[in-house]
Amino acid sequence: MAFIYAQDMHDAVMAQGFVTAQDRLFQMELTRLFATGRICELAGEEARPLAIRMKTIGFLRNARKHAALLEPETRALFQKYLDGVNAFIQLRTKDHHLEFKLAGIKPTPWTIEDSLAVFYLMSWDSAANLDTEIIAQMLVEKLGPEKAKEIFPLNLNPDETPGSEVRTAVPVYHPLGLEKDQSLLAYLKDRPLGLGSNNWVVGSSLSAGARPIVANDPHLDARMLPGPLYPVGLITPQFRAVGVNLPGLPGIAVGRTGYVAFGFTNSYADTQDLYVETVDPKDPNRYMEGVKSLPFQIVEETLVIKDKNASQGYREEKVKIRLTARGPVISGVLRNLKTERVLTLRFAPFESMDPCIGLHLLLTAKSIEEAHHAAEHLNIISFNMVLGDTEGNIGWHVIGKVPIRSKGDGTIPFVVMDNEDNWTGYIPFGEMPHSLNPKRGWVGTCNHKTITKDYPYYYSSHLSPSYRYERLKQLLDSPNRKSAEDHWQYQRDTLNLMAKRIAPVMAKALLAHEDTKVMGEILSSWDYKDTPDKAAPSIFQAVYRHFALLVFQDELGDDLAKTMLDNWYFWEERLQYMVLEGTSPWFDNVKTEKIKEARDELFHLAGLNASQDLGSSLGKDPQQWHWGKIHQTEFVSPIRRKGFGKGLVGGGSHPAPGSCESLYRGVYTFSEPFGVTVSAALRMVADLSDEDKILAVLPGGVCGRLFHPNT
């Protein structure tokens, strides 16, 4: 990785831009094409729907607005970084990545608008409530509100004593007739994978070096080489910083300076709402705001689509996008929605543009207080930020803008009935979830529920199950002092606490039948660690997956069940509660009227289905169903993901420890098991007892130049 020594911040970030382009220019170009709705310039007609979707959401459209608002220091920071990027593009044409020639495109200069569009795309990918709203609405349409709330998300704060109430209230809803069409399901299948992460900080009393230690492992789709994050060291007379950022953005997002260390996880705060609008029955070019009729704002965008049959190799297409006061009409992008109602999208970062952004303030922060001041300006994205400083202070603060809602709570689409804005403001920064110097000596987050029961604002209904955080508590609550190397090992911890609770119940059911007895015996002797050389993780995951299908598929149908189950956070903690409680009516198959199935019967049937799946791919001996044989990470090149040459430019497949539920994260897609889709894109431990110490590793490496001697 590059360590840059410069006279001031501007020179440092200019050099950062140059070396980032040198190592990641093709990756940057792909991200820019995606964020700005230009991906069909590369991929042609096949990418046209995706390009329209990106144009409609409006990352570039809003980036232009934001760029015009930037205060001088922030504008200068971005421009200097891009001066470095553009210097490489213009002066080092012979060093442009081979992929440009293979793809038939050329890099063009970057603008501040491009960088902000990439930033907004990252924010969008980290926000997941839109998916949850759609699933929740379709469950209510399918089942009715009372039945649907039985399987709505169950979010538990592991730092609170669980109460007896485990049902989720369903807000007032309006039937929208969405269950019969497949447009929302089609949308969900095209959504990017969500982000996760673990981060924590321990104070001086728990640190072997008597100064805070910050650990962070962001969970992203890290399969595409060379990996989503770029490392760099920036050293000037004013500051020293080492860490990573997203290619296309200046400064450091995760890392340390000489005074402060910081890391981020996805907070999953609800920053998105869907609105159901009514088209004026007298004029389809207008929509109703209560009794008032207002015109749709029309924005015309141009698509440039790669087309070998066109005279220039490209053709142009005009796309008209409708907007209301709340945001773009996205039902025009989806298919088969009823014409008298349209869905609009509202996204908080598009309405809370800060002229500062705060990246330069983070580089020069000398205390947690100054870092908090910097983070207060990072409104584009909502993250859990953990920090430690050399004075021994530690803390956690949720950053970003979360709307305060006077009507509706963001769990299902909101039907516009009048002209009153249901977003009345944003949760003040000082009232966002946070902790400073907690008595227990550490604080951390694993995308789980962090708010308490008395928190005065609606925050989110889409949060991670508590297993990872509960394991983190076990590791950090021990009173002994821990070194940076200890935390390095904690990031690789494979103990699955969800399995520790569920597997005994599962094993008992399997042991009761001769045809699944061996599987039950393997589970009974398991230490609940998801390691590649064990068969138990394969059996547990395969049986639990089939069990979930048996629980939900009969009442939801194949499409809705699999769509909901692909959204792990929506159902996993709820199903765990149902399993441990043991008598849920959802265990009964509604299609077998004369038979009432129970939990253990479903586990047995799930065991038979899992045995057939695993046996067909791994052989007849259950002892050989090793987790690492099916749970693998495959590193691929964006220019050759399949077919001839894939191995030459890719990174191959590798057995992956961990699971969705362990600190060592290895998430797979429920409907396409068991290959890893989301894992740690970085592991970092920063020890502030040493002015330089930082441990870090990035899967996929640093450099993206194919066949270059430094790659």
C-alpha cells in the first residue's frame, strides 16, 4: 500500500487520488457508471433496466445539487483528490488498466458530482428499510394485519432484559392490491446485497497497553477483485492517518490518526420511505396532495446504450422521470403496478445535504470530541461510529440523518391522504443513540438493536439478530486486559450462538428417527464453531434452511416466502423465538387440513430434505459433509466472472469459516446456498498505546492492475 508524505492536506489527498487511480481506475469507472446510471454504456441492453433505475433514484441528480452547496474547504478537498485522479487519467495513458481495452471503453475525467454520486450509492446500499417495507406490505396483503404481525421482525437489544411481549404492532395500513402483481418481488430480486459489520472499542482498563483499542471489520460483497476498499497512509506536518476509504472519495473512512482511531458499521437506521400517491383522476400528469392537484415534475435523462447494430456503436434513448414533493416515482421503473396509484421514494440523505461533509475534519481530529464534530457533518450515510483517543476516551455514536415521523412509522408504505408532511424534522445529533466512556469499559455494535425501550423516536424495524453482539459481549466482558492480537483473534471467532440455542432442539428431533439419526449425532457432538473441516455446520445450516421453508412456504407461497427468507434480518430472530417457544401455529401445514404438524415433525422432514441435498453434492457419508466444501468464497474479476479465462484473472474459490451468525462473517443468500456473498472486506485493529500500530488485511489485495509486476 502507498504511504504518502506531503507538506499539507491538499497535497496529500491529491497524491491519494493519483495512487488510487493508478491501482483502482477500472474499479472506479465501474462504480461511477453504476452510480450515475450509465452502466449500459458498458453492458448494453441487458443493463438498460438497471441504468433507468439508477437514473430514477437520482444519485447523480442529487449529487449535482449537493456539489453546488459545498463550502470552500470541502470543495477544495474533493477537487484536490480528483486533480490527482485526473492527472493519472490524462498523463499516464499507457498505464490505464487492461480492462479498459477489453471492455472497449476509455476513462474520462472525474468531477465532484461523480464522487458524491458514488458516496450516495454507498449510502443507498447501506439502507435496507425499503426492502422491509415492501415485504411487510405484501405480508399484510397476503395474510391480513393480525396474522402478518406474527412474523414481523423481532428486534432485541441484548443489553436489555427481554420483556414478555414479542409481537410487533402493525400500523394502520391500506390495501394496495400489490399481492397479485409481481412488480415488488421483481424489484427485490434486483436489489444489491445489504451491508453489515462488527466494530468495537475497549478502554484503557481493558487494554494491555493501557490505551484504547479499536477493532472494525466491515462486511461487504468482497468477491469482486480487487476488493471494495483502498488502503493508504497520509503523513503531513499537521496529521498522520492510516486506513481505508472507498475509491473515489478523499481521506480515511476507517482507520487511525496520531490521536484518534475510528471504525464504522451499518446502523440500519430507517432513512427510506415509500409513499402511495394518487394520480389526479382528471389529469394523469398531476397527483393529489389531499384535495389539491399538483403537477408532476418531469426530468428528462439520456441513456447511452452500447449497441453493435448502431452506426456509432451506441444508441441514445430519452427517459422521462416523474417526481412529486417527496421524491421520484419508482413504480414507473417497476412493472404492472395499478395505474391509479403510484409509489414514490423518499431518501433522507437527499434532503439533508451538509455543505461540510466532515472528511477533512476527521483527518485532523485530536480527540473524540473533535471526531464527533466531524461526524456530525457526515449526513450522507447512517453508520455506527466507534472511537477511541490517546487520552483514554472511548465512545460510540450513530451518525446520519433519521427522520422524525408524525404519521406512519416507516414499516409499510405510507398512503398520502393530505398535504401535511409526515416528516417533521430529523433526530438531533445529540439525541441519536450514543455512549461515551461506559462503565463496563467497552462499547461495540454488530448491526443489532442498540436503542432502549424508552428511546423517544422511531429508529428502525430492520436490524440484525443479536447473536454476533452476544458473542462479542462474552469475549469483552471478561476482566482481563486484552492486546491488539487478542482482538485480531476475536474478529475470527467462529462460535455460532444461534446454533448453540437451536441445534439441541434440532438434534433431538433428528435423533428420534432412524433415517436422520446420524445427522442428529453429529449435531449433538458439535462445539458450535463454524469451521470448514466440520460436518455439523453444513447439517445445521441445511436443515435450518429447509425448516424455514416448511414453516413459511405453505402460507406465503414460493415467491413471497423465498423473497422474505432472502432478507435474513426480517425473520431470523423471530423464527428462533418460535423454535424455542415450541408451539407456534406456523408449524402446522395449512395444506394438510386433517393433520396438525408440530415443530419436531418439521425438523425431521427438513432433515430428510437436507440429507438429500447434501448427499447429492457431497456423497452419502454425513461425516464428510464438511462446511468448507460448500461454504466457499469465490474471488472473481469483473471482466470474466464465468467461462474461459476466469481462473487466469480471478482469485479462485476458498473454503470459508464462519456463517451468517458468527463474528467471523460468511453470509450466503438463502435462495442460493451456500456460497459466501458477504464477508469482511477489511479487518482492522488499531492500538492507541503505540503511535503507529494498526493491524489490517484486505481480501482481494490492494492493486487492480492485471499482470502488472506490482500486483
